[in-house]
Amino acid sequence: MTAERHIDFLSKRKLAYFFSGTLFLISLISFFVKGLDLGIDFTGGSVYEMHYNQSVDIDKMRSTLEQQGFADANLQNFGSSQDILIRLKPIENISQKELSEKVLSVANSSQAQAGELRRVEFVGPQVGDELINDGGLALFFAFVGVMVYVSIRFEWKLSVGAIAALFHDTIITMGFFSVFGWEFDMTVLSAILALIGYSINDTIVVYDRIRETVRTSRREPIADITNRALNDTLSRTILTSLTVFLTLLALAFLGGKTIHGFAIAMLIGVIKGTYSSIYIASSLALSLGLTREDLMPPEKDETVDQLP
């Protein structure tokens, strides 16, 4: 028979509040100071992926592009020092074909050998604005839907804890992209939306276990019941999170540039989602004064009217 776990998760909740609050504050400050490095999906513009047979001198290429009128060019290596990504903001009065030929010519003139243009992407500024609005609405409606669901299913103190955990996971995951200057594009937004569903699912499993434990236990303090429920669901949480984590790790390293941002966002979100189910959702409900009585089913009125 497997020995029961008795990990006292809730004894560390004040430390968890401090840790999460610090990350949350750093994320908010970064949003206001640096903002997000929006990809061309949102800003509009062009992306050129080039490959060379030798290491690329980025500084020299950047200087050459600036001299030829591409002052806002954003250059970075990806995958290896021989591969480079060039991002340009929208440029008016020039066709996409002419712009591609000019960028290729200028970039090659800065290197010892000519490179190969492997990929070109172009998004108009109007399309980018529409995607920003649509993406914002998608996040808004996802949060509203979750709020309505948990408000109907659980007592309000649990509902507040679940919603706070969602904001915690979303803001901090996006904060990583802001602080480290990682590109935030449509694939990353898709990961954020997926994380909302993943995080709330994990929280609901814990909440259901807490409610079930309350109804089958003796007069234990609610903190002890919550700790017992967290220990009971720990195996399921670890196995689920570990399976997802390993899959995402493979995608991050082997999936290529296209889904790299998605995999990184999901990796961060899975870790934060597992953590927040324990130290934000459940702990915050207790801090709001959750009691055994809040989770007990209402007593049925067994009074029967007597017939005359």
C-alpha cells in the first residue's frame, strides 16, 4: 500500500505570494517601459529569412542596411550563426518584389559570399491592426467565459482564487516575453489562449478534490483539508504536467522557428499553471476566509406539510 503524502504546501503560501507578486510587478513594469516585441502579424511589415555558407557579420550587415535606407531593420541569428532573420517595418511606394530584391542585394553586399533567401513574409499594417483587436477580444472573451463558468460552479471565494490564478499565469507568461524581448506573434497568442484552458482545468481538479474531501472528512480545519486535497491530486498533476512539458520541450528544440514562440510560451505557462493551482488559486481562497460550511451542500428541508 502506497504511503500517503503529507506535504504542507500552505505553510509556504506567504513566500509564494511574495514570489508571485514580485514576478507580477516586474511584468507590469516591463509592459509599461519596454512593451511587447510584437511580430509582423501585429505590426505589419516584412520578414526575410536568409542562409549563408559562412558565419554572418550582423553588425556589418546592419550598418550596410542603415546606410541604404533601412534604419529600422531588426536583425537576429536563429538556429545558427549562418542563418539570419531580417525584419522591416512597412515601407510605402515600393512593391514587395522590388523590396525583396533590394534587401537581398544590400544584405549580400555586406558579406564575403552571397546568401540564399529562404523565406519572405509580408503583412500589411491594416491587417496587423485587425489582428491586435481580434487577439485582444479573444483573450477578453476567454476570460469572461471562464469567469462565468467558475462563478456558477464554485463558491465565490474559490471563484476569485481561480480567476486570480488565470491573471497570474497570463500576465507573468507575457511578462517573460516583454522582459527578454522575445517576439510576440500569433502563435504566442494562441499559446496564451491554450494556457487559459490548461490552467483552469488543473485548478478545477484541485477544487473538486477539496470539496469532496470536505464532505467526507470529519471536523478538520479547512487548511488541513486543502493540504490533503493537494497531496491527493499531486500525482495526477505531476504526471500530466510532465507529459505536456516533455512534449513542449521537444517542440521548442526540434520544432523549428515557426512554433518556437508557441512552445516557449506553453513551457512557461505549464510551469506557472501547475504552481498557481496550488499556491495562488487554493491559497488565495483560504486567505479570503474559505470555511468548511462554504463547501457543504445545502441542507434539504425535510418539513412535510400535514394534510387536513
